[in-house]
Amino acid sequence: MNDLVVRTAGPGDLDAVLAFWRTAAEGTSISDDRDGVGRLIARDPEALILAEHAGELAGTVIAGFDGWRCHLYRLAVHPGHRRRGIGAALLAAAEERFVRLGGRRGDAMVLDRNELGQHAWRASGYARQEEWSRWVKPLGGPPS
């Protein structure tokens, strides 16, 4: 896709990103609100990477680096733009960021029921680690 623009998100993108995730992402998160995404951008302005096609949001990925590990979240491509290389372009941008920061390995959060997502991650060279489980505890409010 020659007219694809990959860039980092800014505070002015919050509403568009949240609306996009309701359409393109699988599932929701406790952090899927203006405050959550705003904190992400304020803390790490390069973490939320967007792909735009013809001026419209076509994909996202969060590439978080905590100084120790490289974490990937919210890889999402609009259903009308899938299978055109947008996910690959987003992952390339995320991986370049990680290498630049000294990261050595990326890991991704993928819902077990998200077969389409699992296929995309496998096609991008990622492999499932069966020996690990995710443990979570909501903080500071009612469980969701």
C-alpha cells in the first residue's frame, strides 16, 4: 500500500482511536477510555502507532517498552483494509522502535478466542508460548 502513512498518535487522536477500536479490535480493555489512552500517550509518546490510508485510520498497535521487555497490544486493522500489509507495516514500525530502544524480544497479548489475530501473529513470525499464563487483577475500581 503506497499511500499508507505510519505515525505515532497524539492527544488529538484519542477519540478516533477509541472509536476505531470499537470497530476493528477484538474485545475491550479496562483501559479503553480517554484517560487510559491519554496516560499512555503522555507517558510514552511513541508507544501508540497508527496507520492511515487516505487520511483515515486504518490500523493501530501499541508498542510498549518498559526498559526490560517489549510488549505489543491492540494490533488492529479495520475490517475493510485487512490483508493489504497494514498489520505488517505497523509491526515493522513497532519492531524498529524496540530495536532502537535496545529491546531483544517482542511479546503480544492475543485473546484465545481471536483466531484471526492468532493467524496474523503467526504469519508475522510470532509463536505462542504455551508455558506462560497471564494473571490479572484490576486496580483501583470495580472488576471488569
